[in-house]
Amino acid sequence: MSKPIIEKIGNKIIVRKSQEPDPQQLMGQMLVSQSLKIEDLEDKLDLMGQMLVELSLKE
């Protein structure tokens, strides 16, 4: 008998009966990780924009 798996995704707690990944959940995790990557890129772009502004102000 395998232990139930308790996962916390965002503010939802999901309890699964076994190791088998739920396809819907896998899709959700992929979407979450992709949206995190996109946020990361946006943050980097913001930083680059700020650096460019600072450089142009210094000149």
C-alpha cells in the first residue's frame, strides 16, 4: 500500500492515492513553470531597461 501523496500547488492542496501523475495536473505544472519563466524574463527585461535608463542619465 503506497502512502498518499500530498502536494501543495499555489493555495490548493492535492492528495493523490499513488505515484501516478494526473495528466491534468502535469499540464497545470507545465503551465505554472512556463508562466514563472515568462515572469522571470519580464523581470530581467525590467532590470535591463532600468540599467539602460541609468546609463543614459549618467552620460
